[in-house]
Amino acid sequence: MALFGKITDLGSSTPQSGTPGETEKVKVLIIGSGPAGYTAAIYAARANLSPVMYEGLQPGGQLTTTTEVENFPGYPEGITGPEMMEQLKHQAQRFGTDIRFGLATKTDLSQRPFKVTIDDSKLIEADTLIIATGATAKYLGIPDEAKYAGSGVSACATCDGFFYRGKDVAVVGGGDTACEEAIYLAGLAKKVYLIVRRNELRASKVMQERVHKTPNLEVLWEHQTKRLVGDNVVEGAILWKKKGTPDEEEVKINIDGFFLAIGHKPNSDIFKPWIDTDEVGYIKTIPGSSKTNVPGVFACGDVQDPHYRQAITAAGSGCMAAIDAERWLAEQA
């Protein structure tokens, strides 16, 4: 999903962390919001499961940092990410979801009821757990990334490439994801620069061949980003070529969009003692379901999706998680 835009306050969630030592029992606990979490909440609430949701550090998820969303079905004129998340949130609340502001800080999934600590204080005991904590895009760490958020900086070419038709853009990264996004953008943009800090790509041979065969895609070997420039929007990037060597020089490229493709970090750390993940940290689910290796624990959205990372796929997996949870609870009765 896109990281393209300005963070907007979604409003009135009330802190309900509780006092130290307080314990609450719930039937369905949803950790994390966004399209996956809110959709899971809508389905769980309509099934009379009385779900309780803790929204996490970023209520509404990554889409709250997205300006225009034009590829979600049902919005022919488009909608802003914060507006969409506000609508999903209100829909979940309409059916009775108890939505709270708070961060899960510790878990014990060794037995039922599952134990989740909120803000290091309140203990929730849940009959079933839905994990929708998402993934965080990795950034270079230069100040200009935040400065131009919503004005040319993105971490999702599939989400935001449409806005750069016929323009010049740059992609940072050297792996399969970076190559894939650069090739995708090359089908939309006039010119694509692939900024690679080494003198070779880490991507698979097949992906490397595709890069080299794309006529409007230029690889800038041994380049690193120093800063971005422009009046209110990105207009160019200042790069170091062969930084730290006798041949070091400063290079400027004129671009309208700057795409980060250096990976995502799934927000799964507190679940790892109990839940199987891949080498990056994405939660493993049984194919065709949202089921994890722990019966009664389900995962949806970007925390278990290293491939698509779209709002629509996240919402669909949230639906799956709620239905899987409902059926699992029925089997335990």
C-alpha cells in the first residue's frame, strides 16, 4: 500500500489502556487497523462476535498517509486514504466494534485464552485473535523523504505510479522489488532511473534481463541519494556517485517522483515466539486461509502479504480472517 501523502488525524478514538493489572476477557480481539483490520471488524461484528480492536500506533494504517486512492473499487472519482479509513472505521463501529486507541506490547499465545498486553498495562484475554498489524516501508533516512511526503515521495509504485504518466521518476533499490517497480513505472513514465548503490543488482537473473531490455529505464550504478530538491514538490535528486572513493562526484537528476523500493518490515515481532514467520518476518498462513500455525490465531493484511500490499487485497484477507475466526469459534462450542 502507498506511503504517499500526509498523515491526517482520524479523530476520536479514546485511550482505554486501563490501569496496571487490569484484565479484560473478549471473544475476538483484533490488533491493528487499516483495510484488513477494519474489514475483519465489520464481518466479525455482523456475526455478533463483539470484536474489540486496538488500532495501534497508526490508526487507519498506511493509507492514512495516502492522498488519492483511485484503484479501490466503488470510488469512481477516487478518494483520499484518510477519508476511506474514516468510512471503514465508522462502518465497523456501526455494527458494534469496540475500537480503541492502544498498542499491543506483549503476547502469550501458548494457550487459550490468548493473552495480549496493551501499552504494558492492561491484559486482554481473547478466545480468538486476528493480527492486522501491517508492515512498515523502509526509508533511506534522509530528511527530504518526510519533507516531500505527498509531494513526490512514495513507497508503492503500483499505488502511485499512475500520477507520473509521461514524467521522469527514480526508483531506489537493487533487488527484485526495485526492478519490478522500475519496470512497472517504465510503462507509465517517460524516463525511469534505477538508483543502485552497488555495481550490480541483487535481483534474480530474469529480472535483471528485463531491466536491461527496458529502453526508457537507466540504471545508475554506484549511486546513493544525498537529498531531494524542489519548491513544495520533488523536482530533482542530488546523488553521490562512487561515494567514499577518489572518483566521488555529485550528480543531479531531474525527476518528478522518487520511489523507495528497499523493502518492508512486517510488524510481527511480538508474535514471533509463537507464530511462524518467513525470514523477513511476514506471518505464514495456511494457503487459501488466514490461519496461522496456532489454532485460533489468524493473520490478515500486509503483515502476512509480501507480494501484493494493496488496500483491496488487505480488505479481502480481513474478510477471510473474520470468517475463519467465526467458524473456528463455532467448532469449539
